[in-house]
Amino acid sequence: MKKTTLFLAGVIFMVTTACSAPQKTKKPETVFNKSNAVTDSGSKPFNSDSAIETVKAMKTGWNLGNTLDATAGRGLGSETSWTQPKTTKAMIDALAASGMKSIRIPTSWHNHITDSNYTIDPKWMARVKEIVDWAIENDMYVILNSHHDNHDSPSAMKAGQGYYPNSTNYEESKRFLENVWSQICLAFNNGYDEHLIFETMNEPRLVGTSHEWWFDPNAQECQDAADTLNKLNQVALDTIRSSGGNNAKRFVACPGLQASPDSALADAFKMPEDIAPGRLIVSVHMYSPYNFAMESPGVTEYTQQMKNSNTMTFKKLKDKFIANGYAVYIGEYGATNKNNLEARVNWFKDFIQYTTVHGIPCMLWDNGVWQVSGTDYNEHYGYFDRNNLKWYFPEILDAIVEKSSGQ
């Protein structure tokens, strides 16, 4: 995510319901140009382990932030439109060599749709596939999602502008997700085993309203958003499952509203029903506590109280979701640079130690911004130097790798 709005950050962990007998998936309504679609002709066996068992092998990972998710432009040039360099195989190789076992590849799609039928530019799909394949070649787990496709207004969208979690935009959001995920599933299916994970959406929220980053269970628009998101997660999952092959059993992660604990804990928020038991993952983001990990200037010291708050959240994740058959991963986490390296190292040590204990792998958010000027600490989530293939803060890398190994 490109975080330009401060918000009360925390973990997304969803209130879920037990699935009843397997249901048939609904066939998506797709209208994209299939003759131009990138297709997958591979054949790989799929591990039968559950999502809970599989995510433990993900260990620790990193986000290719502000790259394929960038939206300042169309075409292949959008990859570098948010100032990050073009991704190379050498970058992915270096990340794997440094101890990253997983990589989340945030990808936006709406700015690469070429017509009113939601057809994705095949050159864009091929580029996404190239980077995914580099990671798979390194035996990394890969998370592929629909990232900055949340529309920027609650008013009615035009075709192809993305999704928005309100009832006004449900039908258009449904068509967008069905067509986009159908094309992703064509490009990524039998040639990819359990190392490729699909994530339905990224931080779907009420952009342009007072509830963009705050869930109020008593507010009608929040209730409507939660209900709509439940349906949209189901739409995306059904579309993935209906594509058959390995996608019929692929691990799928579902996020909640805003990436906030409050919306996830609400009774209105539920995981979708799945025909493949044990294959769903709760998608979680955490920049916590907000005043230390994100707020600028906020505070620079890391305290025992902060540690206790985070560890309590990790335990809630385990008790509510893992104990009930849903895997959990933290798709984004980090602490913005405030020229407080020692405090950040301690934060990372505790964060990774306790998530590892509970079997929750974490993907470090990296937007490439790391140098601090004065007391402006906003959005300084740069960790890996993509130009020189080394880490800006090796002490943080050491803490992550060590603690994710259970040491």
C-alpha cells in the first residue's frame, strides 16, 4: 500500500464462521477478450498440507512496494512511476539469499485495463508473471493480490475503475473482481503449486468518507461496507475456485475493512465459505503501536507497554482464527525510520519472535524511502537497497531472520 493517509494501524483479523457442507462455486460473469489473455500451460503437483501448516514454511518475507502497485500511469512504465527502480532477477535473488523465504507482490490492475470489457493488457500480465516466476525459481512463497484497485469515491463507479465496498458499487465491483481474477487465474494455475498464494484485495475501505480508516459498528455505512465486503470476498474466492486445476485448492487470503482490528472484530465481518476446507488465510496488516510505528513525529522510544499490546494482539489472532482452522499471515508490517535504530531493532525482535511462536509469518512493507530529514518520519519504510542489492539496516535484517528461525 502507498500510505499517504495516517490511520490507526493494527492487525486485520476476521471474525469467521464455520463452513457447512461444501457449496458449488458460482461461475463468474466474464467479458474480457480471451484471445489476448496470458495463459498458463504448466503442470505441478500441489501439496496437501493445510493453510495453517503451509504458512509456517513461509517464515518471513518482504513486499515489493511502490512498484507493480504504482498507479501513476499506464503500461509497463507505471512500474517505476513511484520512483522505485525496475525490478530485476538479481533483486529477487539477493532477497532470497538474505533470508527472505516469501515475497508479497502488490499489483494494481485497474490502470492496465485496455477496454470496457475489463481486458488486462497482456504485456502487463506477462511482466507480473515474469517477476512471480523469478521468486518461484528461488523457492520463495509468493503472494499476488489486487492492490490499489479500491476506487477513490463512494459514488457510483464507471466500468473498470476497480472495487468499492458499499452497496452502491457492489455490482460494478463484482464485475471487476470476476474479470480481473479470471484473467489472473488463466495466467497462474497448474504451473504453480502451493508456493503461490492469491490475496483477494488490499485494505478495502470507504475512501473519501469519515470512516475510511475507522470502523464504527453503529454506523449504517460501516455495516453496509462490511456486508458488501463479505460478498466481494466470496465473489473473488468463487472466481478463483471455478477456474479449476490447482486454483481449485490454492490458498486464498481475504482481508477485512481498513486493516483495522475494530472492523475485523465486528460480528458483521466474516470469512467466505469455501469448497476446499483448510485453504483460507486471514490477511492481516500491522503497524503498531501507531504512535511508534507510523505516526510522524509520534514517539521514538519502544516500551514494555507497546510490547505487551502487540503480543496480546498476536494471541487474539491465534485464539480466534488459528484455533478455528484459519491460517493467518501479516501481509504488511514495519516501523517507520525515526533515526531510532536501536528501538526499531528491539521492536522487530519482539514482533517476529511472538508471531513466529504463533505460526504467523510476516511480510515487511518496503516502499524504498529510508533517509530522514529533520523530524519528518512519515512513510519511511525503506529497508532493502534495490539498486545496490543490500540492506540499509542490516541490524534489522539480522533481527528478522534470527527470530523467524525460532532463535
